[in-house]
Amino acid sequence: MSKIEIEHPDKKVSTGAYSAGVLINGWLFISGQGSVDLSTGEVIHGTIEEETTNTLNHIKKIIEAAGGGMDDIVKCSAHLSDINEFDRYNTVYASFFPGIKPARTTVQSVLGDGIKVEIDAIARIKTQ
């Protein structure tokens, strides 16, 4: 049973002491992602819709780097800086999962650097 580190293919700078993803026995655990420019490490501030799109695109690239796709995600945990933006966030989130939606937890949290959303995910890669 070996662990494989999965990095975001666009990451150019260190954003912390963690792996973007860890793949073990077909299970991919994706660390919390936010709306960050991975070439500079700077936060990309925007509307909740823009930040959710950026965040889920990061997750998509990490899962694709591991050989999977968004339909392989079975669980997400989302943190919103303002739970009152849930409906707007949820509309974007749902567009990334047109089929069976992953199980999900969404909570309001204090998030660093003024980001509006952070999402982590667990996926089962079918080819593993």
C-alpha cells in the first residue's frame, strides 16, 4: 500500500506544507482548495461565483492529474466565509456535478486571506 503525491499541474510556488492530493489504493484525498493563482500564490478575490469556479477548477485539475474526473468525487467539504451566499455558491457547485452529486458538508468558517470559499474532496478513481 503506497501513497502517491498528486500535485496541481499549474502550481509554481509553495502554498504551504501539504500535498494537493494523496492517492492511496484508488482513493484520492484532495486538500482544501481556494481561489488562488498558483503561479504567484496570491488570492484571486472575486464574487462567490467566481471564487467557487476557481476553487472547483483547481479540484478538477488535481483529480485529472490523478487519472480521474469530477464524477469520481464521492465527498466534499466546503467552508464559506458568509453562509448567506450559500445559494449563489450552490448554483456554481451544482454545475460541476451534473450527475450524481457527491455527499457534502457546507459550513460557515473564518477563512484566511479574505477568501470566500474553500473546498476539499475525496474521490475514488475507477482506474485504480
